[in-house]
Amino acid sequence: MACKCGGYYYTLNAKASFDRDLTKKRKFLLWNVPMIRMFTGGFFRSKWRSIAGKRRILSMDDREKSRSTILESSKDKRVPIFVMMPMDIFTLDASGCPRIRKLKALTVSLRALKLAGVHGIGVEVWWGIVERFSPFDYNWSLYEDLFKLVSDSGLKLHVAMSFHSNIHSSNGKGGVSLPLWILEIGDVNKDIYYRDQHGFSNNDYLTLGVDHVPLLSGRTALQCYEDFLLSFVNKFEPFIGSVIEEVSIGLGPSGELRYPAHPFGDGRWKFPGIGEFQCYDKYMMEDLKMAACREGKPQWGDKGPQNAGCYNSFPSGVPFFEEGKESFVSDYGRFFLEWYSGRLICHADAILAKAAKILKKYQENEQTSVMLVAKIGGIYWWYQTVSHPAELTAGYYNTALRDGYDPVVSVLSRHGAALHIPCLEMMDGETPPTYLCSPEGLLKQAWSVSKKRIVNLIGRNTTERLDKTGLWKIRSNCYNPQAEVVRSFTFFRMNDSIFRVDNWNNFVPFVRMMSTDL
């Protein structure tokens, strides 16, 4: 299928984004890519025109009118804390219907969090629960009860529209699948899911290849997402803006805008593997073939890179992620990565456009203001290499030669969405040096591009930290003096360990410091 996002592909004629830290660390890079022929006057020059043909957009400049709220951090230095609900909050009863687990214990926990100064609760709104049994059969009763419980506790809501499954990441604690009627379609046609080069499919999220293909009981994937959002807004309109303050839109696995290049929990990948490209379902392959034909290189559309290693490869010795004729800096490499990342950007643009339209009347009313949110993944391993291989396989065309997050954040800016960034608790010094990690470098890049595109930031942790050092790192990142104060922070997640005495004695002062004007 051809891309129908209006051509939100970005050419490689983008300004090279080297910062001083990267220059200092260059001696630690795995490879040295020659720069002379690639750079002229500080810009990365490419002969490649957009693979979307005439329907392309150049990197946005200062003339772009962002609908994001202008950041005025000087007015409000408080950072409201939302605590995400436990992963196993729901269970299935004897009839197969979901229900809330341990309701009394949850009620007590919510009251304790409110007394501690927590602003709100994060709740995943699962497609696989609400539209579980058949198309258009939306059952919101579970969330009516849960939202009322949160509201009665005096807490606000961050709701995460979850169009993915967490079966593989739930660590044996239940989990929620995609809707059962979607799984039935997938049993017949596994190409509705992402596939890797070996033919293995991942049923955690629908491939973006079916965004515009009416395979889902007569609807496209985008229509399913839109109908779900419309039903949600119609059901919970009285809560929007008063109790529901933030609405995060799921864009991929774990709700993040990325490909499932690092599948967790099914045995294929383990940290710090570079991952694999996920473009082998028949719908994405059809699109790749058309893109290659438009470039006059039909042979490039037969498959993805065949020299890119496997899930658990390290980048050293993998030809595609080194310098060479068939590497990521080759003509083919640049073509493929622009297409692969461009399709992901189109996917985000299409879904966020629909979400922004649905929420527009609430965003324009100060009394019912609600923030639209989009998440990106925290792919921080191998960040200090030239090629950033783990990011490339995830769909972020981010290398030492190219800022891959700028086109992503530009789309968020266009639709007035905030950027939900991870890793705020992480420090480079706590990561294994062998794997050339840099969560701090990733954060710095996110701060820079969000400031450039005038996009609000929302923070979250990637790993659970309840020690003083980890919590202090979160606070210092939320109040980074060289970036805007984040609008809110989502703590992952509520569980028994938060309420243990030592951890609670760390967590409560942290929340109260974050909730006080700096």
C-alpha cells in the first residue's frame, strides 16, 4: 500500500546534530565514518530525493506554526506526579470477562498516594478489554468503575489508549491480549502483524501496513483506532478536562512509536542486542517494492537489509552498521532507512491527526483542557556508536550523522501533542560501558529537539527506582536548567514495593518536592 499520510517523509538534507559531548566521546566509537564527502557547510548532503516522490515535506523551519502550547515554565515550576496502575490490576472472571483485582487494597493504596501528594493515576485503557469480543461492541463498565474510584480518591487521570498487547511483557502476571476478534483474523492472516526476516510474527500490535487496508471486519486499523477514541470520548466526556488531564495515544508496542525490533518475553531478543528490522509482512513489503520502483531501483524492494545481523548481535562486525558499500551510509542503506522510518512517521501522523481532531474542542477550552501525549521508546544502548543500530531497527533514523528525532517531534508539534520521554532515572555511569549506552545523551537530544519544535515534555522512568539516588536523578532531570521543566512525570508503577517502609520514606519526600514550586 502506498503511504497516505500526505508525504511526511523527510529528506536526508538535514542539519548534522553533533553536540560537544559526542565529539569528546568519538574516541570511544566503534567505527570512524569518513565525513568529508558527506558534509558541506555543516549540512548532511544527500542525492536522495524523498521516496514519497512529489508528496514530500522538507524539514520544518521557523515558519512552521506549531499548535503546541508555548512553554511558560517560569510561571509554574511544579511537576505533578502520576503513578501508573499495577500491571496486574485486571483479571478475568469465570466467564472470561475482565474485572478489577483486589478492589479494597487498591482503594487504600489510592488514598495513601493522595495523602503523599501524588497528583493523579495513570491508567491503560486496553483495546483488548473494551472491544474484546466483537467489533463495535464497546464495554466501558470496568473503566467507569475504575475512573470513579480514582476520582472519588481526589486524584486526576492520565489515560493511555492502549492498542497493543502486554501478554509478553507481563512477567507471568496475566496480561491483556489484542481483541479476541482481531486474534481470530490473525489466525487466518498473520500478515496483519509485524514480521521479521525469519517469518516470525509479533501479535503485540498490528502492523502499520494495515493502517489503510480494510481487513478488520471491513475496517482499516486507523478506522478501528478512531472509532475506539470516539467511543471513549462519548462515554467519558464529563471527565475530560476535569478528571482526565492527559490522553496518551498508543502508536506501537508498549504504546510507543516504534517497531517491535526488540521483542521482550518471547525468547528472541535480550539486552543489549541490536534487534531486527520488522518489515516483512506482505503489506509493508508491497509498499517497499513500490518505493523502490519509484527510485528506479526495483531490486531494492525485494527485501530488507540482509547483512544487518540478528536480534542478539553486537554491532561490531555487522556490515550494515559499519562503513562500507552495503552499510547504512550506502545509497541503498539511506534509501531503506528513510523508507522504514518514514512509514513510522506516517503512522504517527495519521493517528495523531485523528486524535487531535477528536480532542480539539477540549484543548481549545481552558476549563476542559486536556493534553494529547505521544510516547517514544528509550533505545539508549549503542547510542555512542556512529550508526546507533538499536535505534535504526526500532525505526528511529538517528545516527551520529542525522537527527532522527526531529521529524518525529515535528509531527507531534503539528498536532499539539506532548512528547513522553523515558529514562529520567538513568545515568550513563550506571550502564555497562561495553555496550556504549547513553540514556543521558538520548535525553539531551530529546530536550533539544522538543525545545526547537516547541513541544511540551512529559517524563517517565524506564526502570523502577525507589532509592534516593534514582529519585534525585528523576528530580534533577525534571528541572534540568538547560531545558524546559517537564509538564508532568509518570512513575512506573504502583506495586507492593512502593509501600514498603524504606521505599515509602524515600518516595513521599520526592513527591512533595516535585509538587512544590521550585
